[in-house]
Amino acid sequence: MPKIRVKLFANLREFTGTKELDVDSGTVRDVLQKLCRKFPGFEKMIFDGEKIKPYINVFLNGMNVLDNGGLETMLHTDDEIAIFPPVSGG
């Protein structure tokens, strides 16, 4: 099965202990569910029921997935998902 790259940022990176990993493709939802199985507790960080929490941004090849096909978007070899939690600074 083709692999796609997933990049994690901020507290998601800290929680998983990795900044990026390769995951078998499928849909965006499939990949997120694989991450939830691999990292227990990850689901509570990104999902609210079946939906992504409103303050979590998931990008596919630089575009917000919720604005471009949603979680059922099929992924292809060399696609890249980036997951951003809320970040603040001063």
C-alpha cells in the first residue's frame, strides 16, 4: 500500500515523540484513525466525536482538508498531511 507523510506540530509532536512519520494511505480519516491507534490518547486531542475539533487544522498538501474534500478525501503516494493544534505566542 502506498505511504504518505504525516507531519505533527507543537503539543502533538511532543505527545507522539515524533515530528513526522510515514503511514499507509487511504482516506484522510483512515490516516487519522491509524494515528489514534498508534498513539493512545491522540484521538482525544484531535477529534470531537466523528469530527475534527474546531481548533485543530489538518492540511493536505498545504490546503485545509475541511475546505477541500473533507475527511473522506482519498490520498495518493507522496501526499503530505500536516496537523496543527492551536499555538499561541507572545
